[in-house]
Amino acid sequence: MFNNPYLSNFNQQQNVDRINEQIRQLENIKTQMQQPTQQPTPINLTQNFQPIESNKDVIRYAASMEEVGRNMVIGDTPYFSKDMSVVWIKNTKGEIKTYELNEIIPRDEKDIKIEFLMAQIEELKKGMKQNDEPLTNVSKPDTTTSEDEEPTDIPTTTKSNKKSK
């Protein structure tokens, strides 16, 4: 039974078929390696984990300091009034600081020169008013007095030459 020629031919044929199949698989692998491989597109996962309210990205508005005091904060948080004239800054301890906001309007050279000249005009007006007031209060000396007479407007003081004992 072991020396049956038909079985040995069958086993040999099976071996040849198996080898041929392995050769075909190797050739497929070889052709796949020779073809330019296409890289898979990278997947970019961007995850931003931020607190629900970031102090840097949110402008908060409040009508009054009491409204600011009711809110909880996780850091120094500014609250602006609707007209942007007041800002309240609340810290984590609950302390609130109040600031007044003023708009700064940029000025060019002409504006600066106009303001300078206007200030000079105001100074001159004040100087003129100060100079006018003393002139109205001072009486003019009488020009009809003789050389021997002293004007009555000037007070005279006499010193005694006597020594006290």
C-alpha cells in the first residue's frame, strides 16, 4: 500500500501544485512591492480641551457692581458696562476693582499745535485780567503838588534818633 505508484504520483502532483501556488503568491507580493505604494493620508485629530468659559476669549458685560458680585470666576475676569465707560475686575477671592475708561483719540501735529495755541490764548487772557484789576484799584498821584509837598498817598514814617535808657 505504501509503494503504490499512483499514490506517490498523487503526492508528487500535490507537492508541485502547492509549490506552484507558493510561487504565484511570491510573484504577487513582488509586483505589489514594485508598484509605487500610496501612503495613507494622515488623520489629524485636533482636540482643544478648554474650560467652558475662557477668560481670554470672552468679554463679559454687566449693568452694575452687584451683578459682577453674583458671578463666580476662575481667574481675574473683567466685566464691562454696556457703554464701555466702566470696567470691573473680579478675582477668585471675590474682590472687585472698579476702573473708569476714557477713549484716547489719536492727535496729529495740527491738533497738538491748535491745543498749544489755545492754551497760550487762555494764559494771555488771564494775564490781562490780572493786570487790569490792580490798575483800577490804584489811585493816580496828584500832579498839582509842589516840590515841597509830599504826596498824600504815600505813608511817611519818622524814626527817632533818641536812644532809650
